[in-house]
Amino acid sequence: MTRRRDRVVVIGAGMGGLAAAVDLARRGAEVIVLERASAAGGKMRQLRGVDAGPTVFTMRWIFEGLFADAGERIGDALDLHEAETLARHAWRAGGRLDLFADVARSADAIGDFAGAAEAQGYRDFVARSADIHHTLVGSFMAAERPSPLELVRRVGWGRLDALWRTTPWRSLWSALRDHFRDPRLRQLFGRYATYTGCSPFLAPATLMLIAHVEQDGVWLVNGGMVQVARALQGLAERQGARFHFGAHVAEILVRDGRARGVRLAEGEEIEADAVVFNGDIAALARGMLGQGARRAAPDTPDAARSLSAVTWCAEVATTGFPLLHHNVFFAEDYAEEFDAVFRRRAICAAPTVYLCAQDRGIGDVAEGEAERLLLLINAPADGDTRDIGQDVPDLARRTVALLEACGLRLDLKEGEATPTTPTGFDRLFPASGGALYGRAGHGAMGTFARPGGVTNLPGLYAAGGSVHPGAGIPMAAMSGRLAAARVMEDLAGSVRRAVRVAAPA
């Protein structure tokens, strides 16, 4: 007699949920993906035809592996173009600098910008970044969440020097002083901390590894980042996964101390052998998925949340500044920006502006032609306790003023730009307060405070940017793969245990 397939319900079709669905369906599970929104992608969404979420595609090898394990090629599903120039940076106080995929070319540009000593500092920084990445990519990033002692064991007792060189006890800002005297360069590379929602003054120097991730390749996705979500949904469906959109999960059903399925808002119950939750992990502890699931994971204290943002999506013409696909505009006082967000819970007078010009890089934009833009400034993740909506017009004026001081002119009319505030992000991603990266990994032990994919409730697993290995498209996808592997391992173990129990003495 053929045993029925294990049924796994995946709550949420963000990157973690999509990757988990692919692997679970590929390995024979009956997979049902329930997504409250009208389309897959989670934070990867569009407004006004503009990518309104993640804009950077890195660590391609994670997605190549996901497709290859399913017997397909990523190149058949996504039109990817490797970026020659990683980003253009400009400062209100003066100066413009491009970073390139080629280290030598970047070093030359830094030399022209700040002198030969800074160029050599950059070369040393890149080598240090590669060393940290090599130490942690397999032992931490691509493995189930370890304890500090377990991390030492994985790296190897004979390689403690390599682990020591990751310098988690120093802040990123402090470590950057080893390589750069020019404060503008410390700003530029300190911004890597914001990729994980952290302050460079509080995040560990370990995040220097992001420099190596970028040097390993940054790709532009033809059609926008939402194509990545669509490609993963298609891959999961070809493995047999089923998707239901507009499906609001109200409760995770718990019986006999184990997750046994879900109940939808309209009352329908779906039984399952396992449940994968792809949402902000704090939603479990705060009872948003029912009382039975509250003990599944620890809460994220409001003060421990990562960065949120205020964003604008618009299609407008620009003049005065030669935009690339990725652009960053800096004021002078970087410390003030993060002191405002993390201590005063405010937005400073002149916040750093990230601008993604989404029609550049693959295509060309004629002078004076309207183009699709995403603008982003950092904000505190207080979207569930206060609404800064009334401040948005003033924030827009301050943002445009910084851009103009750097030479870029654009007409960001209020009715022609769609803003999203921390309150808006909290509505989209409940329990987050608008935090876009889960828990902030501040301090030497901050990374270990992020929960793993195996929860305290048997049968319930977690994936997404709020759990290990962290935020960002590739890390969220990796979390989904880790969760799926553990689900299949545990379900197979349950079968073996049941067989042993049922076997005659």
C-alpha cells in the first residue's frame, strides 16, 4: 500500500516561502502555499510599475543551486545582466565615486578620488572581506543556525585564527578606520551595515564580508526584481506546489503539542503534517497566528528591530546628474543619522538617500525623459506605535534638497510619487513595526539572537529575512532551503519512528 504524501503548508510567498516550496515539492511533499497578497514576492513588490522593495540581486549561486536541484537552469527563467558598475556615490560636501565589479578599476577610481594610500587601503579591505566570507559562508551562512560554540566547531579548532579575523567584537565603523582615513570612504563602506538593517556604529565588523559578495557579482534583472519571485513561483508550480493568493491565515492549528495545519480568516481549515511560516517571526510570539503558536519563537523587542524606511516610487524626469542603476547620496554627519534612528527614534535633517533608477543599466534614458525611480531613506521601525504620514511632505522636501545639493534635480510632486512609511510596511508585514530586516544584528552576539528555522513548536518551521541566516534576497532564499531540508528530515524521521513502533517484537 502506497503511503500518502506528506502535506506541508507554507504561509507566505516571500523569498523564503518560495524557496522552501520549491525544495519541498521537488522532494515529494504535497505543498500548499497560502499568501495574503495578490501575488508572490513578499517585500519584492511593485508600485506604479516601480520595484518598491529589494533592488539588488547577488549571490547568484544560491539561486543557481535551487534551479539546478530541480533539474532546470536559472538562465531559462531569468534574464540577468551582470553589472559592470556596482553603484555611483555622491556627497553634498563634494565628490563623486563609482565602484566597479573589477577590483583594480575600483582601486584606481578610489586613488583618483582620495589618493594612493586610500587605494591601497581598499585593496587590503577587499582581501580582508574575502577572508571573512571564506570563513563564514559554509559554517554559518549556508548552515542551520549555530551557537557560538557550534560555529567554532564548524570552522574547526585548527582554524581559530580565521574565526578571530572575522572580528565580531569590533564595530564595522571601527574596523573601517584600519583601511580608510577619508570619512567619505568610511561612509560608503559603512553603508554595508544597512544592507542588514543595522547601524555601522553598532554592527560587527564581520559585515565587511558584503564587499566580497558584491565583488562576486551584482546582477540587474530584466523586467524588475519581481521577475525573481515569478520565476521561483513557476519553478515551485512545475514541481507540483499549489498557490492560493488572497488567503489570509488567521491561526496555526495546534493539537497534541504539534502544529497540525492552519485556519483561514473565513474559517476554512487545512490540515498538514508540517507548517512553514514565512513572515516576521515576531508575529508568532505576539499571538497573530493564534495562542497555540505563541511559544514557537521568542518575541523581537521593539528596541531590537532593524531599520525601516520611507520610500517613494515615481516616474519623473531628472537632470543635472548622470544616474546609474544604483546611486547613493550622502550628507556629512553619518553618526547623526543612526543616532537619530536607533536612539532618538527619528529621521535626521539630511538622511542618506538611496536612489534606484530602474530604467538604467539595461536600457538607456534620453535627456528629459521620465524614468522609474525608487527613493529610500532610513527610518525607525515604529510603524505600529506611531504614524509619520503627516511628516512625509517635509521628508520629501529634505530628500530632494540633498539630491539637489549633490547636483540631481527632479520634480517629486506629492500626487505623482507613492510613499510608503514604517506604518505602511507594518501593515504589509504584521508585527514588524515596519522593520525590513528582522532583528538588528548589533554587537558581537547580535547575529546569534536571530532565531533559527526550527521553532519551539514541533511541526512548525520558519523562513524569511527575520530568521537565520538573515535579511536580503539570497539569505531569505537560503533560509527557505534550510527550513525545507529540516522539514523533510523530520518527517522522514517520524515515518521511521512510526515503523519501528508498529513493528512486531
